[in-house]
Amino acid sequence: MLYSLAFLKDSVAAAGTALLLGAAAMSNQQDPAAASAPLDSGRGASSSTLAQDEPRTIEVVAKRFEFEPARIEVTEGERIKLVVRSGDGVHGVQIKKFKVEKKVPRGGDPITIEFVASTAGEFPILCSEYCGDGHEDMKGMLVVAAKSK
């Protein structure tokens, strides 16, 4: 049982990294409607319009004393949906610029955080729940690239 939980944790972390890199190899974990949207030309909307309607889902694992992935890159104006699970105990996710602060429970049940990356820049992702002696070092980075004109 312990081995399969470790495998699941590693799989979730790998999926989040693959989503960040835009890898299609993890397509079985995408929302089926979102995965087929670019191919559905019958709605009269272009694939870029459909992509803007749905938030981009990024899976994150919070564990002592790091976020996986530690760096999340998005584009200014993009709608983001973070699906965050704990890999061990209770953690928190805080991105002050976007007024994000949520507790991540122990046990692997995910929490969902949705926001719009409305400002370009680099913004720290912090653990907002004390999780042990390395808590202060548990940081990530949200990098919001300026929208091309």
C-alpha cells in the first residue's frame, strides 16, 4: 500500500510537470471536453477562443518542504486552475498578489484554486500553514509572462 501511494504521488507530480511543459503525453489526465475542443469545429468558434473560455489546469503537489512543480509559467490574462494535493501533511498555498490563500489538507484530497493571472511579473508561492522546521524554505514561483501585443 505504501509503495502504491508513493507511485501515485510521483505520478501526480509528473503529470503537473508535463502539463506545465505542454506535453501531450499526459492527455489521459486532461478534461475530455478540453482535450477535444480544438478539434470541434462545429461550434463556430476557433480553437483559440475555446481555449480562452476554459482555465488552464495545473496540478501541484505540496510536500515537505517544496511545491512540485516549483516554478509555474503562465501568460498575463490567462485563467488558471491550480489543483493542489498534499504529499504528506497539512500545507497551504498563498500567492499574495492574486489574493490566493487556501489550506491543503493531509490525505491527498485535492483543493482547487482558480484565478486570473492579471499582472505580469514573478510572484512567490508560499506555504501558508506551518508544516515543520523547513516551512520557511517551502517556496515556489509563479512567473506571469507579459501578453504579446
